Amino acid sequence: MPSSKTLMVAAGVGVACFVGYCIYFDRKRRNDPLYRQKVKQNREKQKKLKAAEDKEASKFPDFRDPEAMQQFLIREISLGEELVRSGDNQSAVKHFINALSVCGQPQQMLRMFQQALPPEVIQMIIEELPKLAKEGYPQSPGSETEGID
């Protein structure tokens, strides 16, 4: 069994190597003239990708296709649940509102949400419901005007 002195020396060498690497990396980062530009470009690219994914995910399906409606409903609910788990409640509420807007029985779905979601998310959904009608979201397959050419 190694002595405590040997372990302390090994730990000290390990810490010194780690600190040396940190100093080396920091100096390399600071001396790179394009570092900030690269970081900014990467952040902008990530923002654009996230915005494009959100926009793509929130496209409403054809209301005459029940299978597309069901897939959209399931996708919006699962995206909302995933966002709640990650802590992004505002984005989650948007997806839950999209799901409610295409659901045939929104009251029943809202009750299901109340049982499964945190109270603060439910409150945010309830606050968004009046805006839903004002913004003209589609309500359900039966609410769309059919037969008008």
C-alpha cells in the first residue's frame, strides 16, 4: 500500500498538470483572433437551427387527414413534455397550445394536462387560451370551413 506522502505527491502532480493545461488552453484561446467570431457564429447557427426546428415542428397538418392530425397531436405533446423536463416551460406551452388547438376534445385534454404537468405550466397554458382564439389558431377539424370553393 502506498504511503500517504506518495499519494499526496501524485495528487499534487495531477492538479499541477490540470492547472497547466487550463492555463495553456486559456492562453491559446485568448491569442486566437478569430475565437470570438467562431463562438458567435456557432451560437447564431444553433439559434437558427433551433428556430427552424420549432417552426418545422409547429406546422399544422391537413385537417382532412386524420392520421396526420394524430401524428401532429402526439408530436406536439411529446415535444412539450420534453421541453418541460428540460425546464423550457415557455416553449413547452406553445407546443401544448398547438396540441389543444387541433384536439377534438380540448377540455378532456386540458384535464389530462392538469394531472400530468406541473401547476405553473398549467397556469401558463390557461393564460394563453384566450390569446389562442384572438390569434386565429385552428380549433379542431370540425371548426374549419369545408365545402367553400
